[in-house]
Amino acid sequence: MLSRLKTTATVALFAATVTAGAAAIATLVASPAASAAAGPVANQLDNNATAPEFTGIDKWLNSDPLTLQQLRGKVVLVDFWTYTCINCIHVLPYVKTWNQKYKDQGLAVVGVHTPEYPFERNTDNVKSAIKRFGITFPVAQDNNYATWRAYDNQYWPAFYLVDKKGHVAYTHFGEGDYEQTEAKIKALLAENP
């Protein structure tokens, strides 16, 4: 009798879990806004929020230390990456192209290298990766995730476009939407501060 009661309770619990899951899926399918908020590319830092400063940076590579205050008046692409992330490697040609194409028009690209694995904390490894990938823009080594946390970031790669006044104007997480990102870069460069 006790065994049958346990089986009945287990089946009831399973049915309730399936029903709750189905209801959650139906809500996401019915509401694009809810789906966008729940998806892996949901914005963590609201657009138009003041962009957090680079903080807790272990080492600056390809540059003297930078602050967003120093970069005020420029459009800044903050690119969170790590050198063994395949998605970061896939977006790198676009980031390098944008840097070359728009740096003379006021774009400043800053790579924030935040390690996923312990060996990625080694500065010599990061320097080797920068050389191997032909990265010429400044790279902030964020070994303790201080800048990562300041941005409330959760993804590699992650783009934060900061306007000339220092506000986050656009975010994108993961690969893709390169034309949309470039269009936003161009639009921000065309704005008067």
C-alpha cells in the first residue's frame, strides 16, 4: 500500500511539473517581450544608463590605462571576450574591422579580457593571443571580474556601445547582428555630443 502511495505521489508531482513547464513555455511563445526578457541575450545593463568605469583592471595591454571619462566625446565599444572562447574568436574579425574603419571618426574599441579558465589569467598567454589574433586596440585584463560585475555582464562575447556622453546606447550578446551593430556605431558617431 505504501509503495502504491509513493508511486501515485511521484506521478502527481511529475504531472504538475510538466504542466507548469508547458504553461511557462506557452507564456514565452505568446509574449515576445517575455521571451526576449528570458532569453540569453536579455540586456543586463539598461540602455541609456551611465556606463560603468573600467574597474579592478589587472593590466592594460596595447595602451596606457584608460577611463571612460577620458574617452568622453568618443563612441566606445566595450567588448567582453576571452581568448579561448570560440564565439569571441568568431566576432573578432568584425571588431577589428570596426576599429580600423571607424577609429579616425571617433570610435574607441576597448577589449575587456575576462578569463573563463584559470590559464587565461596569465598575462603572457593573453599577450600571445593578442599577437596571434592581430589585435591592436586596447585590452584591459579583468582577471577578478570587477569590470564584468560592474556591467552586470554574463556572456562572452558581449558588446556595450557607449555614446559620446557616456551612456550605454546599445548592447549585444553572442555572435550575429553585425550589420545592426555597425549601423548603431555609425549612428552614434553621427550624433552631436
